[in-house]
Amino acid sequence: MNILIDTNVLLNIILNRAPFAEFSEQVFVAAKFAAIDLFMSATTITYLYYIARKEKGREQTLLLIEDLLQIV
């Protein structure tokens, strides 16, 4: 099964937005243990960087995006 992940789902995880982060993480758990392939749009990466950099800093944001690209 292919799933296109919304940018806000990823921001929930990266920024640990309560109470949505817990539900958003379940998508990744399902992808790990089930036959689910996760996808995101190309513009999501730039948007994630722009938003998360303000709160997490440049270096940490780049590491988070790098880790994300290993999964999605």
C-alpha cells in the first residue's frame, strides 16, 4: 500500500506537537511493520526545513530531514 504523507503529519513529529505527534508516529510504526510505502511531495522537504529550522536550528533540522529521507 502506498501512502502520501501530509506535511503537517511530519511537522507534528519533528516539532513534537501534542497531542498529534503520537498519532503521527503511528504512521511510521505501521510502515515499519506492515507493507506500507510512505511518500511525500518534493516541496515538503523545503517547507519542513523552513518551519523546523526556526525551532530546531539549522544543523538539527538537516539531520532530521536526512533521517526522514531514509524512511520516506
